[in-house]
Amino acid sequence: MGRRADRRKVLRLRDGVATARPDTLAVEEPLEMRVNGSSLSVTMRTPGDDFELAAGFLVSEGVIGVPDDVVGIRYCDEGRPDPTYNVLDVTLAPHVTLPDLTRNFYVSSSCGVCGKDSLDAVRTATRWSVADDPLRVPAGLLAVLPDRLREGQAIFERTGGLHAAALFTAGGELLCVREDVGRHNAVDKVVGWALTEGRLPLAGCVLQVSGRASFELVQKAWMAGVPLLTAVSAPSTLAVDLAREAGMTLVGFVRDGGMNVYAGEERVGVPLPATAGGP
């Protein structure tokens, strides 16, 4: 529900010439997520795939892990004749332990962990290990994933203002791509899709993200059972430390045919240098 892009008037300056024209911008709106009727979180997001966003967020928080953990997700119109579709409620199955609703927090579109009480709270216990995942991917394949991700960014092509995350198989097959103003939201949407499809844990898969690789993205990938996370920009020190702790492969600066492997080098197939006199 809701528009993902909208038009706004802009004064365009080019080569000393000013022209008034409409421009297409990515939509950013708040989404309140409730669990069993009680408010849990408010996040700034691009409308669309909201149910996946909520499901993926709860996976990242360690609340759910299989489709049967969720009874249903619905928008709350609060009896309004013109519902905003900016409030939704997730009904969890009776066997699921409710999250700490006293830890209600606001999440901006730029940061998915700002509301955490402490760094220790961020290190949510995952139900799946990635350390022993036998995934191996040639470096040449990883090098082309950003372009394949970009090809799937329909809204980015119109606005230039959205992050994206995409899930690939070890052979490079695109399984899912999602866009959002928040990179953490884009990942949650992909993880939520995987939950509803019964694909968790995402063993043997590669998660490609636009922008940088932050601690929160490594955590979300780990919580979903992803063994290899790759980004077009730089990781943070905490992201590298967590990837090494998890046994995950973390690759950054994937651009122009090159990349930096910061953790889990054994999963990246690197061609041997040519020997003297060889082809």
C-alpha cells in the first residue's frame, strides 16, 4: 500500500540556466509496527512490502524464524475512512515468546539500531549457525552482483534515492530484490520474503546490498542464516568483527571488477596467478 515515488517541484540549475520542473522523489513515511496489538517500533520506510518488512524485522530481533510463528499481519485503519496504511499489527502464534514491548523504539531510515539500549542488546542470539556453511562463490561472480542488483531497482531508476538488497543463489540466480530509503529496511524486506516463502535459514545464499556494510546488516544477515554478505561500499570495524565472530564471509567495495574480502576468505574462489610460461 502507498506510493513508493512522488513528484515535487524543483528549481533545476544547469550551466547557469534555471528551469522549474517536477522531479520524482522516493517516498519516506513512518510505519508503526505492533505485535498482538501493542506497539513495538516505528521505522521510517518507503511504503511497499510492509508485511515483509515487519516479518523480517521480527526475524532480526530473534522473535520468529518459521512461517508458523506468525498467525497473520494486517493494516490497522483505526476506523478511519481514509486509512494511511502506516500502522500494522503482527499476530504471533501462542507458542512464540513476545518481544520486550517496553523496549519500544524509533528507527530512522539511516540507522536500524539507534533504539537499542546497549551494544550487548544488539548481539541478538541467532538460532542458526553460518560458520560451517560450505558455500563457495567465485570472485568473478561476486563482481557482477551489484550490476544485477541495480537492474532490479525499478524505483531507484526513477528517483536515484533508494537503497536495495538482493538475495542470490551460489550460482548467481536472483531470488529476491527489495528497495527502501533505509538499507536495513531493504534487508528486512528480503528476510521477510524468505520467511514467508519458508526459505529460512538462507544457507548457501549471497546477500548483496547497496551502500556500506554496517554492524546492523551483518547482524540481520546472521539472524537469517546468510553465510555471505557483500556490499558496494565499505564495512565498519564492528561489522568486520561480528562477521568474523559469526563465521560469515564479508566482502566490501565490490565495484569495477574488484573487491575487498574482510572475513571468511575461504568462501571466495580466487583465481590463481598465471605461472611463468603459462597461458
